[in-house]
Amino acid sequence: MVHDMAEVIAAAPAPRKGPIRHSIDEGTAKFGDMEFRCAVLDDETRVISGSEFMRVMGIYRSGALSTRRSEDEGLPLPLHLAFKNLRPYIMQDVELVESLRTPIRYRDQGGSVGEGIHAEVLRRICNVWLRAQADGVLGPSQEKIADRAKLLLDALADVAIIAIIDEATGYQKRRAQNALQIILASYIAPELMPWQKRFPNSYYEQIYKVMGWKYDASSTARTAYQPVDEVGFR
């Protein structure tokens, strides 16, 4: 584990500026009494809205925060971590640092572009606040943020965060449709394959109904072939 901030920044590659992604599904994720706007992006990354995270956690945007952020030339810190007394705790987490080097920017379904927090580093961000709190380096207003981080951390788990966002956005239905496309591929001529992605879930539901197959939109376990006694033909 690397603990020296300058050493981490010097050793790491330059920050990577990726493309602006697009939201394909959106919703509201609830963790205890906290609610966050969330999205699944076009590369299947699950994110929490960065601005929403700041609002719910009680972190207020200010000119001072923006200035501190711009001063961190080696690492593009998001505003919710752009506090000088948090820097040592950020740099102790190599995986968090690596994630921060590739900021997520995405366009939501309303057309606005904002920053997203990768679902899989949300716990790490909370832990930054809690480690700083344990060392007694936070100011009074920051203590309140750390208390919220503790509540949020208690409501999270690595697998649960993905499941909650998928449920909130309805993305589990899209996963089921993708699985059905594999089934449909067994019956469609290759030249017609590009059209299969245009069919809505209701189309697949009707196929299953006509064929007498059991349809479960929440399940991705499908088979392209049914026994003769179930569908009446080979």
C-alpha cells in the first residue's frame, strides 16, 4: 500500500479523458433514508449522479472547492473529495485513485451532462470520510458528512449496489431482453440479425405465450429449444 501522495501522483499515468457516455436507463436508488439519482450507461457502467451525491450528503459547491480541485494537477478530484484534509486518505486507496484518474461524464436522458460516481467505488469514497473522521481531522460541518457516509456505508454491499441500481432503473428487464435475443438468434437468418435488437420485451413475451413457454422477464436463464411434449414439434 502506497501512503505518500506525491509518490502516487508521480508514479501514476496522466489522467485519462474518456468520451461522454449516455444514460440508457435511469431511476432513483434508495439507501435507508437517502435517495440518489442513478443510471446505467451505454457501456453498462452503473453510476450515482455526482451532483446528487453532494446534495444528499450535505456537501455544498463553493469557489474554494473548485479552486482546490483545479490545483490537483496530477489527479482530477471530484468536488465531493476536493478537501485538503481528505487527500492523504484518498491516496491510501490505490484502487480509488485509479478510478479517479478516469472521470465518468455522461449525458442523462434530459440532455444534461454531469459527472457520475462509479457504483463500485462508492464504498471507498465513504471510507475516505470515515478514516478521516476516526483520525479527528474533520471540521464540524465535515463531521456531519462523515456521519452520513457511515449511514450510507452500512446500507451498501458490493453486489447489492449493482442489484439496487438495476432494479431502480429497470435495467434488469433489459438484461432479460438481451438473453432473449440469444434465443431468437437460433431462428433468424444471419442477414436479419441486426433487426432483432429492435424488438421490445412485449414481442418476446408474445412469442413465449404462443409457444406455450414460461416467460420470466426477471430471469436470464433461457433455452432456445423446448422438449417435444412442451411445444408439440421439433
